[in-house]
Amino acid sequence: MSPKFVVLILKSAKAYPRLGLIVSKKVGNAIVRNKVKRKFREIFRQLSDQKKMSQRDIIIIARKSASETSFEELTLAVLQSFQWFERKLA
């Protein structure tokens, strides 16, 4: 896991991956929270094009340090989390 976020991945009956984001007020004001959500949505979009993430429900719970992290660092951390889950679910 990462100190920037928590990831929960569940199997789904849907044929496509779905993303759920939880970004509380502890992360920052509305502008900061929306920026964090946009980063995670873009990461999910990029990774769902590359990876076979079908039939997965992915829930990301952002922590305060996610707002202070660059897009590249978040992408790497999310990718590592997905790879860890793939190994566990396989």
C-alpha cells in the first residue's frame, strides 16, 4: 500500500472496470480535492487502456499526502498497487 492512498479492488459482474474515489475534506478545500480526483481519474484512464482490468471495481481512498504528490509519483504508486493486487488475485 501507499501512504498517499488506500486501494480496494473487488471482482465485479460488469465487463468493464469501474472507479470509485473517496477524497475527504481532510485532504484540502474543494479545489484541492477536485484536483486530486482529476489526477486519479486520469491515472485510471491511462492504466485501464494498457492493462486488462476488466471485471474489477477499484476504490481509491485518498489521504492528505496525495494532494502534495506529483502526477508521476501517484501514477507509479497506483501502478505498483495494481501489480500487487494482480499477483494476489491470480
